[in-house]
Amino acid sequence: MGQEILKGLLADERYAAVHAIGRRQLATRHPKLTSHTVDFDALPALPAVDDVYVALGTTIKAAGSEEAFRAIDFGAVVAVVQAARSSGATNLGVVSAMGANARSGVFYNHVKGEMENCVASLGFDSLVVVRPSLLTGDRGALKQPERIGERIAQAAMAVTGPLIPANYRAILASKVARALLVNVPASQPGKRVLLSGELQHY
């Protein structure tokens, strides 16, 4: 997801400079890109920006525990958003998930819902939340392991795709990225939530 958003930002003439933050230095090189290597537990002051895109996320399996998952999908996301707001950002786009609800009894959905509520309280002029279903894409190109759930979902979609409600069909990460790249710069005031079915049209 992050790679797709970055590619779009670098190609977008509306942005004169792009600052990317992460735990590792990016291999991507571009005249308007500055890559910042950070510790999400102790973020430094961020450069002044107008728009901020956050696509941090993991799975409980990859994180190793619910506590570690929450540290990334809530703690790191909120830390980045707070730092960006402090450095002047007024428009925010953030990747959440279908089913996000702070009142949910499902841990994953509960954490995503809490994250949404927290970033919505930080005073951005415009907030775009995207809630994709199961994400698919070329993980091999990103040197990421293939997820068995994605392979099963893609096989099922080939057979039953039209029967699955749009909000719960697997979706390409590139479509989710395009939805953010279209809607965040539009700067419509207030909070907008784009569900996975809507994201399929990008």
C-alpha cells in the first residue's frame, strides 16, 4: 500500500516535495523525495507538510501478539498522525479496514475503530478514511511473503466474485491507493469514510 501511494505522490505535479517516513531507508530515489528513517516509539519533529497519508499496518500473526499488533496499528499510526498535525498538516488520509468499530468485540476491528476515533479527534480540516477488505497485490515485487489468505480469496473470487457483496470482495492495493490520491488533495471539509465497495471503482 505504501509503495503504491508513494508512486502516485511522486508522479503528482500538485506535490512539490514528498517526505516518507519508515523504520528503513527507502530504495526509491526521486528528486522530490526525502526518506526519513525513524523510530515510531520516539518520533522526531516532522517536516512541515500539507497532506499526510498513513498506510501503517500489520497482522496479529506477523506482529506476534495482540499487544505488538496494537503498538503498530494504533500506537504507531496515531504517533505519526499527531506528529504530522503538529507540523502543520491539515488533510489526512489513513488506511483502516472493513469492520472497524471501537465497540466491536473482535480485537482487530476494535483496534482499527479506536485508531479512527483517535485521529478524527486531532483537528484535521479534512479526513479521508479508507476501509478496504482483504488486500491483494504483487507481494513478490515488494519482497514480501505471499499470504495464504490472499491466494484462497483470489481463487474464490474467480468462481464466486459476483455473488460476494462488494464491500467484502478482495481488493487491489493499487485501487485503495488511488482512492486516497484522488480524495485527500480534494480537501473536502470533515470526515469521509470510503468502504471497500466504493474503493473498487478507482
